[in-house]
Amino acid sequence: MIMKVLKFGGTSVGSVENMSNVKSIINDGKKKVVVLSAMSGTTNQLVAIAQDISDSKPNEAIEKINKLHETYFVTIDTLLSNELLNKEVKTYVSGIFSFLVECTYKEASKLLDNQIVAQGELLSTYMFNSYLKQEGIRSALLPALDFMRIDDNKEPDLDYIKENFQVVLNAAEDSDIYITQGFICLDDLGDISNLQRGGSDYTATIIGAAIKAEEVQIWTDIDGMHNNDPRYVENTKAISNLSFEEAAELAYFGAKILHPQTVTPVRADNIPVRLKNTMNPDAHGTLISSQTSGNGIKAIAAKDNITAIKIKSARMLQAHGFLKKVFEIFEKYETSIDMITTSEVAVSLTIDDDKNLGKILTELDEISLTEVDKNQSIVCLVGHSVVNHQNTYKLFQILQDTKIRMISYGGSKNNISLLVDTKDKINTLRKLNDYLFELVTL
């Protein structure tokens, strides 16, 4: 049976009113898989609780646990008027919060952190499934930890997921709606892990690929992918259509609406991904597929917390093997490179993970001279065949007003990236918006 997979984020299930909106969206009589995030704010609280435990502050952790417990009871009383279901859900929720209290007496570890953070999705899905039952909707809960697993490279184990999802689905009561948790999974050792922040999007497309879904829908609180960051730029517009390649570039370089890996599982099978707004379900949103729609720059995104490193060969000209040695150092410390430019004697590159920066610089200093600039942002311009478009040259008009640290042009035909100081980011986004989007029809 071909089904759609619908994912709803934390804001979409963040209040009783929003849960009612979700119920209306999914209750159309068609079978579907629904992936839920934790209620908005819950994951942040759970992370804070885990941090208190790590900092040996059990009293502070218990205070946060009790306050969050009270918040959930208030939500349950508003959501569930059925006394039996109300009592049942409160018993389940209390069990989770008792587990969290027990965690405050345990030794801090990465595994304990993952166990704590996983509780948010378990709470939201149990509550929402009970709410659907109260409303007379046939629904069943499919525990993600029974089928969602990553391998030793932290990549989804698709064969395992496909096989075990079908087992779990077959064992479930026949329903119209199958609810499961986003974000959480098991690792290759069978321990609780997760797909990192925003990972519920990734869960949805992994499931979509495993069941060969008709379509994957990502429901959030904005009308699709916008052509610029609406937090900083006025009058942005939702883009009606994007290719998988364009969407992947935007997600990687800072478009917050999508987890960076979201489209990866579904591209090979050409399963479309649609971005929709829970608060405005009639809006078209953004359709991501294999189809391209027009050339030129379609959207701009920005990625913060970037560190730029200029590496100059100590041997000067024609230093054979120099780049190989540089890349081996970054590989050794499992640090990905975002942008790179080279000259005959030097290479400049950027990273967004600086936890091993000190060790990297120590080894680089043995073969080169280095300069480091922190607090940088990558501003990424994306569109089909953007490097070939006749109006692309217009973007360089901002060079007279903004200091550009690096430019990456030509590495991808769909992406041009500029590195600027973070303090100049908002002004750069706005100037690009003014220069470019009057030239391109979306």
C-alpha cells in the first residue's frame, strides 16, 4: 500500500489548539504515517536537565523536571476530556518524569543525555495518539526505537529500517493513522541515539524511502522555503518549486526549515517532499522534486558560527603534496570543510565545527603558516545553473559595500557562496535581496 508520510514539528504540536489543527489536516480518511517532534520547548528543557546532571546539579535538574511535569499535566487536562484516557496518559507521563528523576542519580554520559532527550518525542506521540482515539480516529502508535537505527557511520541503516518498519506496521492494529516519533533512533550497538536537531524531518524522509511513499510532507509554521531569511529581511516570498539539489544546498547552508540531510533518502526514488504550514494549510508551500523550474538565483540562506582558516605553505611555490597533508589533518579530526579557495602558495577554507580547532592548528603549524578568523557567516545563493545565468554578475555589486572574505564560485552549478563577517550578515542579506530578486521570476 502506498501512503504519504507527514511530519509535524514542535510548534505544530506545541499547544492544544495546534494539535487540533494537525488532527484536521490528517483526518481525511486516507492511510498515512505521521511523524511527530517533541512539543515546542520540551527538547530545550530536556537538554538543560541533562546539562544540570552533567554539572552535578541534581536539585536544579529535579526542579526543572517537576516544573515540566506540571506543564504536561495542564496540557493533558485541556486536551483530554475523556476521564479514562486522561488518567491513562497521566500515568504514562508520570512514568517518564519518574525516569527523569532517576536519571539525576546516575553518572553523566552521552548515552544518558540521549536517553533524557528522547523522552520529548515519546511524550508528544503518546499524548497525540490518545487524543486521536478520543476524537474517534483510528490510530496506532509505532515505536520508532523498534525500527529506526543508524549504522556505525551514523547513517540510516535503510535495509534494517525497511524490514523492521514493516514488521512493526504488520503487528499494529489496522488504523488510518500510524503515529511515530521523529528524531530518536538506536545506534549500531542498540543504544538510544538521535538524528541531531531537526532530525524529525530526516526521520520522515527515511521512512518515506523505506516504504516508497507517494509523498513526504514537512509541516511547520511557515509557508514553505522562502527566498531569503524572513527573520532579517522583509517581504520574503515562499518558493513554489525547488529541485532536490537546490533544496539540499539551502538546507546545508542555513535554511532552518529543513534538516540538512532531509532530501538525501528520497532523491534516488524521486519521492517528492512538500513543505507546508500547519497554521495555513491551504497555502501551496514549496514542492521539492527532481524537476527544475527556471534558472538564476532563487533563494539566499546564511550559516553562522563559521571559522575561516588561511593556510600558507612554508615551502612557498610548487609545494608538492601540500594540499594532501592539509586535508589529512582535517580528516584525522573528523572536521568537515564548507568552503575552499586555493592559490599557488596558500589555501583558505572554512569549518563550522571548531571543537578540535586547537589540535588542527597545532598540526598545521608544522607544515604551514596559519591565520584564523572567527565569527564569520557563509551567505549562500542558490538556483538552478546559477553560475551560468546572465544576471548572476549583478550580485558582485555588493562588493563595493561589503567586505567579502572568500568567494566559492563554480564548485557547484547551483550555488555561489560568500564569506562575510557575521556583523555584516544581515546587511549583506538585505542588499542581495534588493539587487537580485527584482531580476528573477520565481
